[in-house]
Amino acid sequence: MEACEKYKEVATNNSLPICEGYVGVQKVKVVRDTGCSSAAVRTSLVSDDQMTGKPIQCRAAVAWEAGKPLSIETIEVAPPKRREVRIKLVATGVCHSDLHMKNGIKSGITCADANFPCILGHEGAGVVESVGEEVTNVKPGDHVFPLFLPTCGECTTCLRHDNNICTGIEDTQARGLMPDGTSRFTCKGKVIHHFSGTSTFSEYTVLPDIAVVK
């Protein structure tokens, strides 16, 4: 079965597209669950045997520019650095916010806006594939959720305990980068930005350790 390079939009329901396509050789269909506001996506996953500490090649839906369809590409996901976690995604959701970002509509929340090219997606679940140095809250094999609103426990807003808008990594997250100011994604020799610190439209993603929860 040949892998197609783009999702094919086949229907629209309440402005949320319903799509189908392939990730590797596994057919992926995005369907609206009438009981919730997001659509579940399940994909096949590449083997992670002996991949700890090494780059992983996998499939991701890349948004090359605003207003253009997402393109299924083979990307490279770098290993996690200090206090980072690499996750193998087993499911993701499609939120209307992702559609807004794809279409170039600003959210009004700086840390949630897209920097193109990027990998969208901020709702998902997965399994920890590997961790960087000094990570103590999760370990390989843990089932986790990625958080687009992390909690560092050290910034002014976290210490006040009266809101959940952590500012610990707000600056780099707003620029589509990891806390050290770089990206873990590349494709065709180009740097691909993270989105909302999560980028769940990929088979693998890397997050700060403060942005994952068991």
C-alpha cells in the first residue's frame, strides 16, 4: 500500500474537517465523536527498539505554511536533552484551535500561536520512549498525557497557586522551541517548530519534563 503525502479532506462538520490518509502504511481516519468536541486519530507506530539516545525517523502531519493543507512527511525527531521526554504517541485529538492555526488565525494567546513550519496538535496520549538527564517524574514505558499548559512549580504564577498559566517556559514555547531555544524536529533539512509545546500530530514528540503527566 502506497503512503500518500497529504491528508485528503472528505467532509466538513461544524467547520471541523474530517480527513483520511496514511501514516506510513497505516490508514488514518479522523472522525468526529458526537459526544465530544474533538476527533480521535490513531496511527501505527514505528518500532523504538534500540532507539534510545538516537534520532528517530517517523511520520508527522507538517504545516508548512498558513492556509495550506497539512502534509504527511517523514521527519527526524532528536533524542531528548536534559529534563526532556520523548513520547511515542498512540492517539491525538483535533481541536478547533488546530484548525485556526492551520488557517493562520491567531489565538490571542501568545504561547498557543503557530510558528511555521510546524507540527500542530496539543491533545494526545502516549508512552514514554526515552528521557533525558535529570528527569525524575516519568520513566520509559510510562503512559502519559502531554500538557500544553505545563507547571514548573518555580515561576511567580506557579508559586501563587491562583492560576494555571505557568510562565516558566512561556517565551520559548511562544517561539515554537524547546526551553533551550532549539527544536527537536527536522524535515528535508529544515527546522520544524513545535506547537503549544506538544506537537501531537506526529508519531513521536519531545516535551519538557514539566509538560507530561502520568
